[in-house]
Amino acid sequence: MSEQNLSWLDEARALIGHEYGKVYAWDAVNQPMVRQWCEAMGVDNALYLDGVSAKARFGANVAPPTMLQVWVLAGLNGRFPEGSATDNPYEVLQIIERNGYPSVVAVNSEQSYRRYLKEGEKIAFTSQIESVSEEKTTGLGTGFFVTQLLNFYDEADALVGQMRFRLFKFRAPERARPADKPRRPLPGISDENRFFWDGLKDRKLKIQRCTACNTLRHPPGPACPDCHSLASDSVEVSGRGRIYSYSVVHHPTLPGVPQPNPVGLIELTEGVRVVAGLVDVDPAHIEIGREVEVDYLECADELVIPVFRPVGGA
């Protein structure tokens, strides 16, 4: 790291050991929250749930120790009760973020407990930064490990537990982003036409063929329109042909489809006709009879569709 970067890092490290003011809980320890937490976490310990065991041992219902932080969470609105400290315990993280390390991931959390919390108690906590590491590079990126210590106190200001929370504040490496593939409506794929769509993924244009009379047909169907045979296979065709007819679609609009959308009825060299999009053409000046050749448009969801472009360019 260059000397230019040392000043802000020194600023962050100067805050190590500074204790931020006390933050209070909204609610006292209570049995409904204990029961809901136990249900969510799959805890069925009678000590926390039967209303008898804990009272026999401690004179009151108690909460699972691992609920320590639950009692002091701010909630969805991010606010704490009146009287809580208003200083900013996240300023070290914000200093690091301002200097080019915007991402964050939780690394680990360690808790320790002095005693059980009893029903009706209210707790509070203070926090401080314990350490800021040297710059480290991991699989996620380059940044700093920041360790924060939270101390939890009861209403008599006695320490009841601690939590050590470690974060990695980092900058992800630059990665070349592939061009976004267009997202098109997915076709209906059946056993009869699966060969067609699978062929496109291999950059092959395949057409159904009657094995009784060798007639090509498209779209695929169960029976030959000439001899009515149900026997068929598929063959790869050249992918070249001419514009037999066309239409320029303005409505409805479809996601991932250009507007206006020129669509051609292409008569292939082999004689069969297919409907497909036209690319590299001016929708206002499409020529009937223009020679075209197939290309393959890769879309999202592993979909590949055939399109035709003029031979020799637009």
C-alpha cells in the first residue's frame, strides 16, 4: 500500500479501543420472543419453554444465552430507544469504504456469557473496534479484516456477555463482464420438435424428414402431409435460402426483441420454408427474393434461435 493511503488507514486505526456509547433495548426479555426464537431455531429445551424448569432453578423464566444480541437489535427502522447513544459505531467501516473498499462480508462471530438472562430484564450494549488488519487479499478480493467487540450489560451495569464480530471490508477484483444475452420468450418444446432446438445449440439447422417419401417438412409434426406416414427423422440443411415473404411487427412488443421486429418467411435451398427473424436489414427496405443465410442468436436461459441475415451483408 502506498504512503498516500496511510493517512486514512491511520485515521481508522486511531479509533481502535474507543468505546462507543451505550445503546438500550426496546423490549425486556420476554417469553413470547423466547418461544418464537426457539421455534425458528429448532430448539426444544424444556428449560426455556415449559415455564417450570427455569423457575425451579433460577426463580424466573430464562432466555437461551445465544439470544444475547436479539434483545438489542434496532429493528427494521434502524432506530434505538430514547436515551441510547447517538455516536456512530460504524465510522471505521465507513472510512475504509470511502477509500475504495465498498463490499463487506461477515467472517465469524464469537459469543461468551456470564449468566442466564431472566424474564423481565432489560439489557444494553456498548461497542468498540478491537483491530484493523493489514491489507489482505482473499478469493473475494483485497481489503481489511475489522474486529468489533460488543459488551452487554444488565440494568445494574454488570457485564452479562460479550460478542466479538469480525468483518472483511474489501474491494472485489475487476472481472470482464460478458455481454448480456437477450432474454426471449421460451418456445414450447416437445418430443416432436426437440431435435430442432437441440440442433440450434450445436449451430445446426435441422429439418424434419419423412423416411417413407423423403419429404422435408417444417414446422415438425407427427405425420407427413404428403404420404401421411408417421415415420420420420431429421437432416441438417444448408441454412441458405431467399426471402419468400416478410412482415415487420410493431405490436405487441416482446422482451428482448428489437422494435420494429422484421420477420421473414425463408424458402431454404432445400425447398422447405421456415419463419425466423431477420437481422442486419433495414425494416423499411426489405427485398423479396434477397438471398439470406442462417445465423444463431444465443439468448438467456440457454436458448438459441435461428435468424437470417443477407448474404454479403446488409
